[in-house]
Amino acid sequence: MNRFFIILFFIFGATSAKAQIHEIGVFLGGANYIGEIGGSSYISPKDPAFGIVYKWNRSPRHSWRFSAIHGKVTANDADSKIPARKLRNLAFENDITEVSAGLEFDFFDFNLHESEPKITPFIYSGLSYAFYKGLFFVGDETRYNSTHGALAIPMTLGIKARILPHLVLAVESGARFTLADDLDGSNPSNENLAPQRFGNLKSNDWYVFTGVTLTYTFGNKPCFCAE
């Protein structure tokens, strides 16, 4: 993980400072989980999530983006339409704190120094690292093992618009594919807890953050041109 941030540092340091325009703001929304317990809806932001977002706009079409988001995920087999899950009747909750860095790409020009209204769909991806509680089940009750961390790949789709000269409002939903399968306690990583594992042990967990971002823009007028 440290190597990843070192590489990003050198990439940013090698780019020209002439093209800087920045955004900083907040994310507010909800979270949901996709895995072995509960319902199967992909976008169902029922639990709170909040965080901070920073963007470094390198051109009217792309930005380097950093964020830190905290959210809660919960699931209950009683909400599932799968009979086997209803019969099992397990439930859990977990807290996730994510740091993320990557590239945001705008489908249309989004030059914030032009005076006319701006609106564009966008996509975002990169690399995330999630901190969460390592859970496992004893009977139908969850137990807390230790704090775990896992890499995740964010895949976000949204739409954003400049609503005031220095304010940008966006609506987005981003699924995170984790390189872990123990967010819900179904597949504890500790080998001593192997007897407590259940479900599809070859399918990793997902979590989704859906909400709005409100960012404030600042910085010198850039020169989006070749050196």
C-alpha cells in the first residue's frame, strides 16, 4: 500500500503546476453491502456514510481524486427473497473506513474557469483501502476478532454540475469490489475459525457508497496545453 502512494506522489510531482485547479468538499450519503447475508439489491443506501473529497483537475476532462469515507453496512437474512437465507436468519453490522485515490474522467468538457453553465456525467476508478472489523459467527451471533484491512477497486458513476461560481454538486454511486470475503463474518481469515465459514467462499464481498458531493473550487486559471 505504501508503494502505491509513493508512485502517486511521483506521478503528481512530475506534472506541471501551471494546470492546477482544485476542489475540496464533503460526501454525504448511504452505504450498503453485497455478499452472503441479507438481500441481493446492488444499490440500496440504507446506512449512513460521510467523508471528504479532494480533486486536482488536470484538464477539462480528467482529475486526480482522493477521498476518505466512513460508513456502516448492515444486512439481515430476513430481508432476503432467497428461502435458504430466510431460514438461516443471520444478521450483522460492520463499520468501514475507506481511503481512495484514482482518476475521475468527465464525458464532456468541465472547464471550471469558463463562465457558462457546466454539467457532465463522469466515471471514477482507482484503488481503495478499507479498514473494518473482522467478524465471525458463534451460532447466530457475531463476534469481533480484530481490525482488518483490504484493498478494493472502486467503480463509480455519477453526474456533476457547477451550481455557483465556486461550488460543484455531484450525485454518484460507487461499488467497491474488495479483495476480501470477511466483511460479513461468513469467511473469517483466521484459520482457527475455519469451522465457522459458510456460503460461497470463492466470492468476495462488495460494498457501495451512494450519495452527493459538494466541493469548493479554487486555484489559478490553468493552461490546459502541451508543454
